[in-house]
Amino acid sequence: MKGIYHGESDPLELIDGKEYEIIGKNEKMHMYSVIDETGEDYMYDMDSFEITEEWVFIIFKRAIHAK
């Protein structure tokens, strides 16, 4: 899944307006696991992201290209 970050920019965390890979989510904590500017995954608040590509679409797209 991918999402655009909206919030304060930090060159060691997230940049406002940039699209990031979201690799997981914790509904209970309302957090996404995001690959940030360090190249590692960290938890960030879901409200800070505008989802641009859902996991279902990504799986479908990969299946089409695998044929």
C-alpha cells in the first residue's frame, strides 16, 4: 500500500507531500508501519497519510504482470 504523508517535514523521518510505502497497520493503535527516509519501517499515525494505492490493487497488479 502507498500513501502521501501530510505533516511537518523531517529529513530523517518523513517529507510533507512525498509518497511512502506502507507495509502494515495496527488498527488498535491507529498507526501505519511506513518505510521512512531512513529506509527502515516505523509506526506513524494513520491520519497523517492520504492512501494512494491499496493492497488489493497492488496484489492484482502483480498477478497481471506475473502472467
